[in-house]
Amino acid sequence: MDRIDAMQAFVTVADLRGFAPAARKLGMSPSGVTRLIAALEERLGARLLQRTTRQVALTDAGARYLERARRILSDVEEAESAAEGERTRPGGRLLVSAPNGFGRLHVSPVVSAYLQRYPEVSADLRLSDRMINLVEEGVDLAVRIGHLPDSTLVARHVGEMRRIVVASKDYLKRRGEPKTPEAIAEHDTIHFGAMTAEPEWRFVVDGREIRISSTPRFASNSADAAIQYAEAGGGLTRVLAYQAAASLKAGRLKIVLAPFAPPALPIHIVYPTSRLLSAKVRTFIDLVIESTRWNFG
């Protein structure tokens, strides 16, 4: 059994939901496709497809294997193209990971523009604030905000992001604007972040970092909820600059304590070192650099 041929047969059957249409697309007989997949299942020791008289469906093992098989086939295709000197035009499937809010507002438009520019590519944008393993989950590249831990990933710096403290003008008129980080103790605060984390804000005073703790009146793991409550006059909240950009532009919020803000966080695109830098990854990074201004705050 040729494992690549078997993977291709499996992916085609899964996509077309049938052996007959898969056989027509692959230029094979249905029995030939059946034999390939049966041999693949025997090698793996797992049933990949559930067959009935009317349809073919993926088993749980098949669904997990499908994504890996797509990734392997895509890598094989790219490796062959590279060997043939045909890497000038990207193709295949591009899997991109990004944080929820930033991905929705800033990465998704880039993916849309990329697909318009390169019709040979299909894309999968996965939004999650979870730190995923790119290799294990078959992701081509990820957009990450913050300092990167030591890893085997290659990182390309594409922007910067500041954390800012904001409040509504109405609230500041009622309670006064804090002039130093210590003055936060006199104010109502809104905590945005992990609900298990201690509400603690970091600032830089005279070149040294200080941490200010508070007891928030409102806490949420949703930036939108924290910002909405701040707009309603609920108090001070600390968010990433892009999260409050629309509210600041509209005048619903105002930045405070800007002289004490810590250094900006880097924004990187990361991808695995173990994988040949494909045309689709290279051109996606080029488009980000060409078309975006990811410098916030």
C-alpha cells in the first residue's frame, strides 16, 4: 500500500462523502478506492469511515485523522512544487490561528484579502485565546500578542500593542482623573482578564515596574463587557489598545495614566521551523506587512 495514495483516497472520500464520486475524481475504480482505505484502516488499527447503504460518515478517529492527512498531503504537494521550482504561486490549504478579538477585527480582513489575491488557496481561520501547539494541530502560522516563550517556532515581528487604562469622560468628570497609579485605590475599577487571576495592573514609575492591586466592582473575561461597563461610567478598566480603539475614536472613552504605561507588547507571526516555509505562508506574511499597521497605542 502506498500511504500517500491511501491518504489521498481517504481525504477524497471524506470530502465527497462517497466511494463512487471519489473514484471518479481520482480516476480509479470504486473497488480500488475501497481497498486503499481498508489497507489504511488495517495499518492504523482504527475504523476511519462508517459505511451504510446510503452514506459514508467519519468516525471519531477518522475526523481526527482527516485534519492530519490534509496537512501531510499539503506538505507533500508543497515539497514537490519546491523541488520543481514552482513555488512562485501559492496553493493548497492555509490554516491560520489568532486570538479571538484581534483575529476577528484585524486578521480576518487580511485572510479575506489574501483569498481574493490568491484564488488557488483555501483558508481556515481558527480564533482562540488558547495557546495552541502549531505542529500538533497542523496550523501553518499563528498571530500572537505578547512576549514569546523559548520555543522551536520562527517568529516574524509585525507590530506592537500597548495595554491602556481607560474610563468614560462622564466618570472622570464625577470622580476626577487619576494622576498617578497609586490613585487607582480611590476609584472604581473593572477587571478584564482570566477570572482566576489576581486583579493587578502593572505600571512603570521612574524606570521601575510597580504593581497596583484593586478590588474591582465588575470583572469579566470579555473585553467587550468590560469596555461597555466603562462606557456606562462604571470606572477604570485596563485593556489592550485595539480593544478600545473604536470607543476612543468615538469619544466614549479616554486614556488615563498614559505616562506610566509599561512597554508595548510585540505582535508576531509564528510558524514551525520543522516545516519548509511554503509559498502560502511567505505570501501571507508579505501581505500582512504590506497592508496592515498593527501598531496600537
